[in-house]
Amino acid sequence: MYDNADISPGADLFHAVLWGDLGFGRSSHPRTDTARDRNLSWLRGHGFFASAAADDWYRSWDLEGLVGGVYPYADDTGLDRCNKATTFMTVFDDQFEGQPGDTSTAAAVTVRSYLDVIDGRPVAGPVSPLKAMFAEIWQDWSTAAMSAEWHARARDNWVYCLTAMAHERASLRTGEPLAPDQYLELRRGTSYMPLFLDLIELAGGTECPRVIKHAPPVRIMRLITMDIVNFMNDVLSLHKEMARGDNDNIVLTTRYERRCSLAEAISLTCEEIAAKARRFTELRAGLPGLCAGLGLSGEETSAAVHYAYALERWIGGYEPWQRRSPRYQDAFAQRPPRERWAFEMGGKDS
């Protein structure tokens, strides 16, 4: 769809300032390394890696380092839950990337088989390592000591994000980037960001009070968190996605809608990232007053403030991880652009 001359600037984006300092704090979990060891042991126990090279390639991504940066407040159980879910979501996504639009029917069949796990239906035939991992993750999530409201939202978000994989393949049929509203609706699902934000409460063991969770400023902060992370990812993975013909990218949507150059679209996207960060900061500053106005207790106010802190840590922790992860930075050296970006599974997924 695109020639290599058009994507050559993408590799240089890792070394540019781009959106500048967003002003969000960063921290790293002190037990990231021990949690990494537990996650790798879990993966190997499931026969997840088809070869030593696949093991090396996965470890180079440092997904556990990402988890330590975006969930620095989690206890050990929370870290394990975040690592398992992050590994699954990342690799499940890679099973579809690079496939053309005419595979959307097959993608839908695969997605339905995972929805069967959520619905408690028996899975026919051999179960792949990836599906066995998902079944374990879903069992853990569905029995966690969380509110009925959290469970209902998490279930709905799993369905939303899993089905987005098939919808993304279907969107390729047009051969054109998505309209802005369709891009946002699809991208929030394909990035699994609603689930990553559900993990804030699951990993921390504290739920944001519902009256605050549904307050317009907090709902907007949630959307800003999703969009900033997705926009940063889209900019820094642009070269990868253009090479394989994917169009679920804010830069490509902006270029198509504005009828501008690729460089201009990148610049506009980076300006939007910075603007969203400023808006997040404005909304967060008003949170204590909002809690007081609603008559929240000290404990409830503390939980609300923690939730805003956790949203900020997602943005602040994600940006440096993506810049250093070979999953994006050295993707062409590690994986030819015509092949899947993930390692091959031990057997055909079903």
C-alpha cells in the first residue's frame, strides 16, 4: 500500500523530542525483576515459546518492565495479574497483525472461540498455549474479589477488545484509513486500553468510588489516557504499520482527513498529544474539589485521587518503555515486515 520511501522517516522518530515533556510522573515497581521471573516461568510452563529464539525475542520486549512502570503501586498478586494479562493481550494482537482484510472472517471465527471461554462453553479440539493462558486469566478475573459493577464492566471490555481484532481486519477492506470517529472507537479496543485501566483497580485492590468514576471529568481523563497512549504508539510504530498495510493509525487518519503530508500529520498528532496532556492536568487539579462537592469521605477521596495518579502513571510509564523496546525500535531487524511480529506459537491457535 505504501512504498518504503514514504515510511523511512518513521525509524528516526525514536530519537526526536516529538510531543515534548508531558509533565507526567514516572516510577518503577521495586519488584519488577522478581515479577518478571515469575511471569517467564508461567509462560514456559504453558509451553508458550516454540523455540529459544522465540523466548529471546519475547524477553527483549520487556513487557514486564512496562508493567512495573505503569502499575508501580500493585502488590505481588496484582503484578502477576498485570503481567499475565499484558503478555496475553500483546501476543493475541500479534496473531492478527499483518493479515489482509480478506481474513476478517477467519479472524471472527478465532475471536468467537475466545468468547466461548468467557461464556463458559466447552472448547472443541486441541487448546493452544495462548488459549490455555486466556482461560486461566479469565478464571482469575471472574472470581476476583471485586464489585459486581467492576465485573460487569471488565466482561464487557474483554468482549469489546477481543472482537476489535476482527473489526480491524474488516476495516482493511476499504483500502483507506478510517474516519476519525471510527478510528477512535476501534483503536481504543485494539489497544486493550479499557482492560488495562480495569487492571488499575484489580492490581491495586481499591476501586474508584462509582460517583467519581462516572463524573464527566474522570470519564474524560480515562479517554485522554487511552488516546494519548494510543497516539504515541501510532507515531512510534508508524513505520511498522505502513510496511504491512495496516490503517488503524491516527497519523494515517489525520493525513487522509487533512489531505496533508505524512510529516504534517505526524506534527499534528504530536500537538494533539500535548494538548490532551494539558487537559488531563487541568481536570486532575479539580478532582479534590469535585470530591468535596459530592460529600465524599476522606477514604473515598483518597481512592479517587489514587485513581487519577494511576491514570497518570499509565501515560508516564508507557512513553519511555516504548522508546526502548525492540518490539518497536528494532522491529525490522528482528522480524521481516511481511511476517507476523510475534513469535510463532507452539501450534495453530484455535
